[in-house]
Amino acid sequence: MIARLRSFGAFWYDFVIGDDWRGGVAVAAALVLTAVLAHDLGVNAWWLMPACVLAALGWSLRKATKGKA
Amino acid sequence: MNDWYAFTLSFKGVLLEGLEVVFIAITFGDSQGDLGAAALAAAAAVVVVAVVGVAVRAPLARVPENTMKFAVGIMLTAFGTFWGAEGAGVRWPGGDAALLVLVPAIGLVSLGYGLALRQSRAAAAAASRAAPVSPALARAAAPPEDAVH
């Protein structure tokens, strides 16, 4: 039973978070910042999400391939 | 059935994507107040996709797996970025047409990342080939002195 619960949790962790939780945190932080800028400060920050996503992608790629020549 | 591994993988993939379609159809149908039309459109889409899938299965099987993954990754990233920002309260310049810029932009940057990665690997390989051999390594690689005679 515990093993099944664990594998169920592992599936959802892999599905939502993926290989690196830091990438998920970066995207969540970008979403929160975008919402704060749009709703509280009145800034239409459409550029923030693409910039953060591409930066996180580059960082994640570099980290995943580091030392693999 | 002689390949349960392929069956299981395909079943899980279709179930996952199918559930996504169900959620999307219900959400759009409910927000427009016409669940019947949404269900009918979803059913028609199932038929169309199945027919097209059977019709183009041979050329699809020839597409390299990594190329397909790369294209799907670009689309998912672009649409996720678009809807994520929109959900956070942003208005995209040009509305939905912004996707026509966002998808190629993410594709180009991803291609650039791939090229940079390939170049850095090539440079690292060239550097390791050109690196001078240390005296300890040279001694280890040399035949023993009594074997020379």
C-alpha cells in the first residue's frame, strides 16, 4: 500500500515538477511576479514570462549537460 | 497482442492526452454555455485525428524521434508561456497573433542553445585531443625497458 502511494506521488511529482524542481520554482516565481506587475502595479509585463522561461531553459540545459563532453 | 510494452506506453500517452482534451473541451464548452457543441467538436476531432493518424503513419514513423520531441517541446513551451502569462493578467500585443511570434522565437532560441552546446562540446573534445600528455602518463603508456631489447 505504501509502495503504491509512493509511486502515485512520484508520478505526480514527475508530472508537475519534472527533472529539476528549480525550473518549476523559476516558472512559478515568474508567474507570481507577472501577476503582481499586471494587477498591483498596472504594468503589462508580457515580456517577463518569455524572458524567464528562456533563461530557465538555458540554465537547465547547461546544468544538465555540465561535464558531459 | 505481442508487444505489451508498446501497448502500455501508447495507452498511457493516449489516456493522458485524451484527458487533457476532455478538460479543455469541458472548460471551453462550459464557458461558452454550449457543452453539446463542445462534445460534438471533440468527438469529430477524435475521428479526424484517428483517420489522419492511420493515413500518415508511414511518413510519421520516419520522422526522427528527437526532432519530433524538439518540435513538441517548442510548442508546449510557447503555448504554456502564452497562456501562463495571460492567466497572470497580461494582455499580449496583437492578442492570439502573438503566438505567431512567440513560437518561432522560442524555436530560434532553442536552436541557438543546441548549436552553442554542440560547439562547446566540439571545443572541449578538441582541447582534450590537443592537451599535452603528462610525464606520468607517458611513462605508463611506454613499454617496459626490458621489453625493448
